[in-house]
Amino acid sequence: MSVEWTFILIVRAQSYVLYCDVCLLQEAQVLEKISELRKQGMWSVRRLPKAAEPSHSKAHWDYVLEEMQWLANDFAQERKWKKAGARKV
């Protein structure tokens, strides 16, 4: 391995180590902030309830999806009908 490649590998390894250190530092800061908020009673252990999504009027794509469901069901029913008819013959 040449000196240039060794240098590149070392630089990449060092940047990876620095990136991991930054991640660990950020995680420690977040956990510290959470503990402060818990002490103040502003952080709950329970999950928040899901927010209700606002209803929307149907778009063209909604109608296309409904028709696709209907057509798939129609094909399945026709396939059953043909198999039943073939059994009788």
C-alpha cells in the first residue's frame, strides 16, 4: 500500500472517529436535557396521543384506487365462477 492510500485511510478513520464522538456528545446533551425537563415536570414518560388527521375531499386518485379494488374483486369472483363452471362440465 502506498503512502498516499495509507494517509487517505487514516484521514477517513479519524473523521469516522470524530463523527462518532460528535454523535455521542449530541446524545449525551439530549439525555441531559430530557432529565432536566423531567425534573421540571415537563417531560412525560407516556406517549402522546395520535393527532387526528383532518378529513379531505376525495381526489381523482382516491376514485382510481376504489375502482382498482372493485376490479380486483370482480376478477377474483369471475375466476371462482369459471372454476366452478369448469368443475360442472
